[in-house]
Amino acid sequence: MPSIADFEAMLAAGRDNALLRFSLGNEYLKQGNAAKAAAHLSRAVEHDPKYSAAWKLLGRALTDTEAWPEALAAYQQGIAVAEARGDKQAAKEMSVFARRIQKQLGLKSGD
């Protein structure tokens, strides 16, 4: 299994793409570095705005950094992407996370 160092080497070699950024974000999140994970996952969704798994992980990374409005926005975008792709399970999961953030922020669903 490739390590962060392997992924970073690929990135340094110019192999920048959504999957590589997703993989880096996922590995940084596993290590507890949510800020670095969020940076890579933001780039993943820039590369591929229809990458619902990346939106979901971005929302989680932003939640872990307590960037509540940004996390909510990531989940909302991810829900829209997942629904458009017919990925009902991902949309459902992100909806649960989005509702938790709305509650944290004192917002009603749909705000």
C-alpha cells in the first residue's frame, strides 16, 4: 500500500489528479492531520467536481478542523453531486452529517 511519501512523490513528479489528491487527503485524515487532508481534498474536487466520495471526505476533514460553514457547504455540494449520480447511500450519509452541522450552527434544515 502506498504511503504519504509515495503519494507526495507522485505529486512532486507532476501526476496531479483527483484520485491522487483524494488518496493523499484520506491518508492525512487517517493520521489525524485534518487541515492537510482538507487542502488535498479541496484540490481533488477542483479536479473532479463530480467526485462524491471526495466531497464526503472533504466535509469530514473540514468538520475535524471545526470549519463548520465550509464543512456544511462541502456536504451540501456532495449531496447534490451524489443525487445527480444516483448515489443514494452517499447522499443519505452526507445529509446526516450536514444536519448535525446545521444543528451545531443553530440552523434549521434548508437554511
